[in-house]
Amino acid sequence: MVVLVACETLLLVLLILLVAGLLRSHAEILRRLGPSDADESRLPEPGARSGGREGRDIAGTTLAGDALAIGLGESSPATLLAFLSSGCGVCESLWEKLQVGRPAALPTGVRLVAVVKDPSAESTARLRSLAPADVPVVMSSAAWRDYAVPATPYFVYVEGGHVQGEGSASGWDQILALLRDATEDRRQTEGDGDDVERVLASSGIGPGHPSLYPAGRPNGGDSE
């Protein structure tokens, strides 16, 4: 019995020493990685790709090499960013449709901008043959990083300074459906407050109505 207890105690001590050694090794690895490396290896937060994140201005060049900036702030027009490339088979069909003209179902108030990567990652000559005359094309690899574009083709709809919708699509019908959904969601969200006010007004309840202050009017005011 004494021998059994001694063996269990020895095993427990060995286990404790093993765990302590593993913890020390892990701490040393984290120390050597440093803060910057640890941050880079961190997984994205859940929902990081959901709509509502802030839009970021795009700075790059035209296919001719001239500087070009696309503002996407709160006061900028609603914009559909089309992340395309010169070597993507699906992209080629999208480019061809644009050469015929702007998609008829695209709302007139929505600006369409094609975004490709820097000249070092694209065939500029090929892009010149693909790019439509009436759609601005900006070369900016930084924009692809800013919007965390996972693949091409990819589309991001920015309105009011924020991303309202994004996703992959292989045809303009899918793209326009995504755009309609994003626009409708935004309209419904913004209209919720107005709808509530209309319902209250139809019931004779307006600002200052006693029913809005069941615990008494704020600041000690008397009901009228």
C-alpha cells in the first residue's frame, strides 16, 4: 500500500513538472514572437465581414498611370466597387457586359467603379482592351487589402460612408440582386423610426403626450 502511494505521488510530481515545462516553453515562444507577430496570427473577429463597417477612400492610378482618388466618405455618392482582374475568366465576361454599357437595372444614383490591383500584379495592356469607356478603373492593391477582398470577382456596396453589402457574384443579375437587397435593408432600417412616429401620430400621440411619460415628465414638468 505504501509503495502504491509513493508511486502515485511520484507520477503526480512528474506530471506537474511536465506541465510547468510546457507552460514555460509556450511563454518563451510568445515572448520571441513579440506583440506584432502575435497580433498578425490572431484570427478575425466573428462578423468582421458583415455590413456596416466604415468605407475607406481609394487611392491609386488610372490605366494611363495618372493619379486617381475615389472618395467614399459619408457625403460621397453611393458606390458599387467591382474588384476585377485581367486574368480571371469570370471577370472577362463581366468586363464584356460593361463594354456594352452600364447595367440598365443599376440605379442612376449609384456610381460604379472597377478596382484592379497595381500594374505589377496586372496586365495593363489587357485591361486597356477590357475596360469600358464610361466606368472609371482604378489600379490599387491597397484597396484590395483595405476591403479584405478574398477572391475575384468581388463586389462591395458603399453608401453613407459605410459598407452596406458585399459578396462574390459571377453575373450582373446576381450583383444587382445583392445591391437591391442592401438598398432595401438600409431603407427599412432608416424608415423604422419614421414608421413608429407615424403610428403614434395616427393614434393622437405626439411629443409631450402624457402616455410617453408614465413615471412623470422629465425635469419635474407637469403634464398639460
